[in-house]
Amino acid sequence: MKSLYLECNAGISGDMLVAALLDLGADKEALDKALQSIPAKGFEYKISRVSKAGVDCCDFDVILDEEHANHDHDMAFLHGNGDAVVHSHEHEHHHEHHHDHEHEHEHHHDHEHEHEHSHVPHEHHHHHEHRGLQEVIANIDATDMSAAAKELALKIFDIIADAEAKAHAVEKNAVHFHEVGAIDSIVDIVAIAVCADTLGVENVIVPELCEGRGTVRCQHGVLPVPVPATANIMQRFGFNVRLLPVQGEFVTPTGAAAAALMTTDELPQSFKILGIGLGAGKRQYERPSILRALMIEDNAQKKTL
């Protein structure tokens, strides 16, 4: 039996997982077809190669257009003295006069080459529009992807919505995703679903999630790491969590929700590695943000066939 083993020694985020799956050989044409068909516009994406700590990795970057980007909310990740400010793009802004963010963009000098760039047409709408869960579902339903990929994308978003609803003490259908965050999250989640589907992923192994320490500052306050939505997902799905001796957020709600698709947290005693995918994160921490995804085959099960 083939399984996808996610080695989350440096955390996991939506864009890191997409990049790792692309590096494993996910169908880029199917991905482009799906992303081009998402009703929510105003973004483009880039697939490139970057070097993280000298290791060649795939990078998946969602770039919001100028109208959306200019409205982005600043976010600071506090590294001890709070001097490090990271402007990011994997947001999840949730209304209720509270905005939770999944921030993944950073200014760095990783070498990039062989990049693929795709533009998605601009969409005009008011900046302060918020997308409810049903509108997000409608966007995913209207996206051109297989039934299996669509089911996977909806499941991931539902996990996030449940976690956010619990964090804010509201009903799931009352959770509202800020316009910018909704677009970014939809792109990452659709991309994860399409890539996993084209790779034929049925079993997912996640032995543990490694998370950082400290706090993360959003527009309305300072939150502990892991942030409430991520912690709720960790609790609900019984993840083995290991805290790293590093300040920073390594596991985002989207990353945790995708990892929650795991079928087991135990690796087979012996296995063959069929493929390796390395996905780069955007943040610069003491520990390089690299997600390794291995396609493996259990030797014991192979022998019994």
C-alpha cells in the first residue's frame, strides 16, 4: 500500500504542502485548470525552485493583486524582543472584530529559478466584503476539479471553520472569512486537494507536528503559539505535538487542517521510498522551514500480497 508520509519537523503550512506535493510530481496542468476556474479572482501564483539552507526545494507562492495587497493587514511575529516583522500572505482574517492570520510571506534572498507564473483575472469588489462559509463553499463547488478533489477541499475548509467557530464561540455558519484571507485560503486548499488527488493519495501518515513557542501578534492582540484554531485542530484530531526550542509559529491552521486528513500517526517498521517532495516555507527561523513529503510503500504489506 502506498502512503503519503508528511515529515513535519519544521511545521506545516498550506503553501509548504502544495509545494511538497508538486515536488512529488502532482499534475501542474490540473492545478492550473482548477486555479484558473476559481470564481474568486485577483490573484496569481508562482511555482519556482528555491534554496533553503542549501537544500533545493519547490516553492508555491500566491500573490494577491495590488488592490488586495494594499489592503493587507500588517502582522508581526514576536521573536523574543518583538523586532522581527513579517509581512505575509497566507491569511485567515475572521470577522467578529477579531482577525486571525496565517501569515507565510517573508522578504528573503533564497535563489529562485525555473519559475512558472500564472495570472488569474482581476475581480472588482469592495475591500470590506467578508465571505461567509457558504460563499466559500460555493467558490469551491464552482471550481473545475475532480469530485474527489472537491470533496477533499471542502473537508479541509470545514475543519478550519469548526476550529475557528470554537475559538470565537460562534456557530460554524457564522464564521466569516475576510475577503483577502478567503481568496488566499481557497487557493491553497484547492491546490492541496488537486495535488493530492492527482498523486492518488489515499493514506496519510503524520507521526507528529512540530510547533514553535512564543506569541503571534494580530491586529487585535497577541495570541499564543499555537494559535487557537491550530490548537483546536491539534486537540480534535489527537496529534502528537512536539514544541521546538524556537520562537515562532511553525504550524498554521491550514497546515494543521490538511494534516488532519491523516489515516495514522505510525510509520511502518520497514518501507521503501517511492518519491520525495520538498516544500519551502516563506519564514526565516533558526530551523529551516522545509516540509518533506515522502511517498512510501510498506514492505510488510507488499510481502503479503
